[in-house]
Amino acid sequence: MAKPNAAPNEIDQSNLEFPPVINPLKYIPIERIIELRKKHLSCAEIAKVLGCSKANIIQRLHRISEELDLTDQYVKNRADVLAFQQRRIIHSITDADIKKAGLLEKIKSTTFLHNSERLELNKSTSNIFYADMIKAREQVKQDIEELDK
């Protein structure tokens, strides 16, 4: 029964035997639970930090435990997974796909592949002209000489 002066949605808790301590409507992002779990907090500790029940934390983590395991495996093997998918995509490109592509798509693809190749070979992806470097070095020397005068 609501109090006479209470707001319409407020519940009179004075007659309840065990007043509710936990708000069942409180939204706790699963990301926050995962973050705390990765800090090696127990479910009871996480519940205390977030102001909910231990059972709530256990339930939420149980629902996503398989996905978390798969995500951890993916993160550990991401480079290989991405390389595998890249290979699949590249090998699926047909001559007809290349012919259908517009000029701009072909140029962008060529540039992207060129930069990717250079990165794989531990080479620069930007061009620095040696002559410009020499000019810059000479300018710095001149600036230093002028400061010393």
C-alpha cells in the first residue's frame, strides 16, 4: 500500500518484512562486470562493488562465458585469424571482379596492397627524399651557426 503523501510510483516499505536492498531494475553493463573480473575480483567482490547480488553476477557471467572464452582465443590468435581471412578474401577475387571495379577502386586497392607489402618487408610507406633531408640538415647547421654568433 502506498503512503498517503508518497509519489504515485513509490512503495511503502515500512510494512515489508525484508526491505529490498538491491534494485532489480539497476542496469549494470556487462563490460563493467568483465572489467572487474579481469582484475581477478571474485563474483562476491564484483557484486559488492556494483551494488547487486552475487547470484546476478554469476548468472550474467555464465550467460557469456563461452563467448568470453572464444573472444580470448580470438584476441590471442588475432593476427593468424586476420591473415586467414585476408587470404580467403584475396583468393576469392576473380578477374571478373577486377574488371567490374572502377578506376578509383583499382587505384586505391593497388596503393593499399603496395603499402601493405612495404610494411610486411619492414620498409617505409612514405617517401622521404634524400635531397630534402640534406637540405634540412644544412639549414639546421646554418641556424646553429647564426645562433652561436
